[in-house]
Amino acid sequence: MAVKSFDGWAVQQILTRVSIAHPGTKLVNCVNVVARSIMKGRSMSPSVSCLCLHGRSTSLVLELPPGEAPIWRYWGPGLKGQVPHALRDARPLPSFMLDFDQPLTLVPSFGVGWFGQSALLAHRQGQAFAQAFTQCEAHWEQPEQAVRVVLTDPVAQIELTVYLRMDPHSDVLTMRSALRNLGQSPLDVQWLASGTLLLPGQVVGVRSYAGQHNHEFLLQTDRLSRSMWRRESRRGRTSHDCFPGAVVTTEGSTDSSGLVYGAHLAWSGNHQQTIEWLHDAQYQWQLGEWLRPEKACWRQAPLCRPQSWWPAAQCRGSMVWRPISMQSCAQD
């Protein structure tokens, strides 16, 4: 497979992965070796399957192309048996870009040419920092209601399991991520998103909450744009000034009508959430635990498995906010 062109950032990722998977490989061969390994099986997908979760009036669809992490296709009002068309083979290649265009996946990662916020930031003493999940297994725990997605990067030697559950009565989606170190050296983890959510391009604003003791839950309304929206709490608890959740609204939505998306992180500690504009005019929403500077990394020993906390998310077509029943995280 001929490789047309790569920018400096892509070359850096290629050389990093080659140095791990192919020690001693000459520079002249690096680009072709890794380009083949990353792009193998992606340019032509004879059949692409989808993974669908359905609630009472909400649906979630993930596309499962071979050799990569699941692609976010849809999260919103119920599809009633309809499935969106496959995105991998139909997505056009923008001008002045890499030869392979990367849409938002269930776990966007640094090593696949993803230029947005990554769901995982980890390294081994400065190496293996560009993760690319090339193996994916989906295991139903309850058909169309609960699924376990296991992603593996054999080069970085990590395994990431994402648990998704859609409540059939309340439409509440719960997610959790569990990372496993398959290597023989410690893995420093700086950031692991409990969940990454897809938001459609028609969302326009964020309703979040701030305040202080005896003056809690002050409504804050921010307009979404190409600038990143981000909230962090460093008080070691849920805190009054930074509630670990928000409601994302569409044009015309009110307290009693309209399409909105809400999410809440089930974790009473330091936390952060980020909403980022994507180049296909959609948004990604990540929620997870924020790590203090002196504990900026989970130093994960071989075969260890740190787990994130449950974010509960809900898409509603009738009201802006509704209390969401929370599910706590049980440690293995």
C-alpha cells in the first residue's frame, strides 16, 4: 500500500509504534511498515456490523469495523428498528489530511491519527504513548440492553474494557471503563475517561451548576462553539462549586420541552468533564476522574486493572432535566 504523505505529528506516532513493535527497523522502512499495520483492513470493509442498544424511547448505535475501536454512529431519540448507514466506507477524505480519516470512536486514542481529546493518556517511561486499538470483541450481557466491549492494543500492551448498559424503562445509559496492563513494565496513566459520548451538531448550549455552601445549584448557561467547554473540580469531593454533570441543549429547548442530553458522573471526588467540537461538526463529551498533580498518574503494575466510575447519561425529548438514578462502581 502506497503512502502519499504524512505530517510531522503522524510521522512521530509511526516512529514510536515501530520502535516498540519492530526494534531495529530502519527509518526508510518505518512509514510503510506501520501504515500497513494501521490501515490494514480499513480501506475496504466488505461487511460492517453494528451494535445497538435500545431503551423505551432512546437508541445508541456503534459501528464495528474490523481492526479498530467501535465508531460512534448515533445516540438520541429511538430509531424504531432503523440503523444508520455504515460510516467507515462512506466517510469522505477531507483535503490536506492524512490518507485515513478518523471519526470519533468509543475510545478515541492518540495513535490512530485522532487530533481531538483522547479518552486515554498513558505511557511507559515516555514510550508506548500512542495507543491504537486494533482488536475488538463485543460480548452481550443482555441483548440490546447491556454489552461489554474489549479493546486490545498489542503494541502498547494494554486492554481496555468498556461496559455499556441502557435501561429499558428510564432510557438511562451507564458506562464504565476498565484498563488492564498486559506488559511487563509499569504503565503511567494520566487520564482515563469513564465514558466518551457523541453529541449531534445541533446542540447549542450547556446548562451546568455552580455555587457554594447554603447557596448551591446555581444555574450556569454557556454557549457551545469551536472552543472547548471544560469543568474541573479539585476539592476531593462532589463539591458545591462544580457539580459533576451537565445538560446539553438544542435550539428551542426549554424547561419543559425540546431535545436535550444530560450526563452525570457517579463519583464523589476530583472530576472533570470536557465537551469538544469535532471537525465533522459534531461534539464529543468526556467525563472522568481528575488526578491531582502529585498523583498525576496511576502507576499501574503489570496485569493490574484500575477502573473508572459510572457516568450516567440520558437523552430526553420532553424536559431539560430529570433526576437520574445512579449506579455505583464495584471494584473487581
